[in-house]
Amino acid sequence: MTALPPRQAFPQGFLFGAATSSYQIEGHGFGGAGPTHWDTFAATPGNVKGAETGARACDHYHRWAEDLDLVAAAGFDSYRFSTSWARVLPEGRGAVNAEGLDFYDRLVDGLLERGLKPALTLYHWELPAALSDLGGWRNRDVAQWFGDFTRIIAQRLGDRLWSVAPINEPWCVGWLSHFLGLHAPGLRDIRATARAMHHLCLAHGTAIGVLRAEGVSNLGAVCNFEYALPAEDTPECHAATRRYDAIFNRFFIEAMFLGRYPEEVLEGFAPHLPKGWEQDFPTITAPLDWFGINYYTAKRIAPAPGPWPGTAERPGPLPQTALGWEICPEGLSHLLIRLRRDYTGTTPLYITENGMAAEDRLRDGRCLDADRIAYLAAHLQACRAAIAAGVPLAGYYAWSLLDNYEWAEGYSGRFGLVHVDFESLQRTPKASYHAVRKALER
Ligand code: IFM
């Protein structure tokens, strides 16, 4: 069986963590949280496998202490988690749900008691339904609403957080949810997409400004990236790949670091962006202390008939995960080297998510996920290759601590280092968890 590279194979101080998100594990039905657009999206036929929701999920809301014990016992240095906007502000604005804020307060203290660095993401996709009613990410006011939510969190938790990022994977919140319609709110509309993607950038910059004003430090951003390759070596495939890459990989990082949107995206977005969008870049480019990269897969791109962007995905030759994602660790080193060169320079980088879905089953009380160990080993080696090439990579978070609610896949996409039985809610560390624990020994 492949072994994970040990802690000692990385530079001194390199940080290892496990990542989760609120709606995917907490149990949104507990503790007075307000409804979110994921609840209504899931309740609409055809959107989510089995119409499953995060109402109970892993019941982390009640079992958080046991879960943090698992993080600490694995030898991780940090835990990446998120705050649910609707748990703290059930209507998205106005009255605070004290029980919700207290929950995160206990969680942060619980992390510190266990010697774990709390790495917070403010928003990991569960928009309060009341704000969705007002247009959600399509409404420019969302930046201010998000800023107000950020201030509440900063004032309560800011003194104890190790790091903060405003929004997880803005591509998913924008493109996947408003253009492809595969995540809440399930729209397929270019005007909605252009506006949502711009407002995500504005909300990101607004939140960074609020956090700095509240004295919170170590602020970053977390975007997802795919290694985009032409399906064939033709000019048409190369052109389609450039468009795909500009939308997926360049839009947000280019806005944050260079204060512009890629020309290839403006070809489609220009008529639909909100008036005066260019004036928002001073807010969007608020300086960052670090940048987080979520990486899972490569994509083979070909042209497609029809309107912009005219791109299609083709199957590739590499082995795939249970969700059909090609396993391509070299794509990670390639992206890291490229992002450092084109955007982030000396800014420290973190892998804020990386992992794979597998059809994990318990047999005799054990889950032998050798495929996940091989996946993690190969991607950690890709990190080492990037470090050797001069990339200032400072840490790696595995996605995810627990099997959890995998959005439109319901509970079928298991990404955890720890198996969760969704009937009994029993946690069972998988072989990958034990492999991580061994690799992280000091
Ligand atoms: O489960 C998700 C997570 O919420 C965001 N990044 C990708 C993961 C796997 O799909």
C-alpha cells in the first residue's frame, strides 16, 4: 500500500489540516437556524439525489467535541470550518440567533483547547432563504449584507481565529449555481451569472475591509481550480480551453490580484455586468495575506455549438473517482507554479481542499480506502514538487474530515477520512485517517 509522505518531508512549519463546512455536517435543522436556499433547492424535484438535505447531516451540531477530538488525534495542526449565515442570522439580516453564535464560540474554544488553529470560512454556500427572495447574489446589496454578517462574526470570534477567508469557491456560487443550474439557486441565466460573479468579488473585498477594520488578521481567499486541457490538439480545442480556463481558473484570482476580468470572459459577460462594475476593483483588490487553492481534478475541453462560451467536456484517459473526476496530481503542481507566476508572487499559498469521493463501505467495522491513501499521497507529492520549484506553499488541508452532505449528490459522495453511518451517525476512522495520523507523527 502507498504511504503518505511524512511531515518531515515538508518544510519546517508546513501546516496540515482537515476541512469541513457548516451545511454539510452540522445538521441545519438544529439550533434555530433559518431556512437556506439549499433547503428549497433540495425540496424541488430533480435537483438533489433523493431530495436529501442538510437538516441532520452528521449532527456535528451536537457531536462537535467528538469530531474535534478526531481532528486532534490525527495530529492535524489546523481545522478549516465555516459559519452558516442563516444559523447566525436566520433572516440573513437583523436579529441574531444567540444560540447559533454561541455554537461557533464553543467550537472555536474547543479547537484552541485541543491545540488546533481555527481556519474560518465565512460563507460556504448556504445563503439565507430570505436573502435569496431578494435576488441573493444577483442583488448588489448582498455585498453589504455579507459585510454586516462578517462584522458580527469578527466581533464575536475574531480575537481567537487563526485565519479567515470570506467565500469558499466563488466559481461554484457563481457559475455552477447561476449558469449551469446545478447548485442552489439552480438558475441558468447569463445575466444572473455575470451579476452574481461580480457581486461575489465585491462581497469578498467588502468582507476583507470589515475584517481589517475589526482588527482580524491573516486574511485570505479560497478559490477552486481545475487543470484544463484541450481534448484534442486542434486550434478549436485550444480556443475552447482558453475560454473554459478564463471562466473557471482566472476570473476570481485575476479580479483579486490584478483588478480586472479576463477578456475571454468579458466576451460573454460585458452586456450583462452591472453598471459601473469597473469602479469596484479598489474594493475587490484589498490585499490578502494568503491565498487558498481547492484542487480535485483535470478537465478535457472541446468546442460546443451554440452561444458563448461554447465549451464542452470530454472524458479523459486517467482513472476516476466515484464521482467520475479524473485523478491528475500533476495538474496540481502545474497550477501552483502557474498561479504563483501569474498572480500571487510571494503571497503564501495553501491547499485548502483536496481529496476524493469513493464508495467506501464498512467491513467488519473497518474501511480500507487504499484508493484515497494513494490519491492523497500523489497530491502531497505534487505539493512537494511545487515547493521544490519555488512555490511558497505553506500548508495542506484534506477534504474532508467526515463523510458528509455532498450537495446535489446527497449523501452518496463520500469524501471523509472518517466514515459516517448516516443512520446511527457512528464515526469510524478509515484506513486513510490512520495513514494520515502516521504521516503526521512528530
Ligand atoms: O464537498 C465539496 C465542498 O463543499 C467544496 N469543494 C468541493 C467539495 C467536493 O465536491
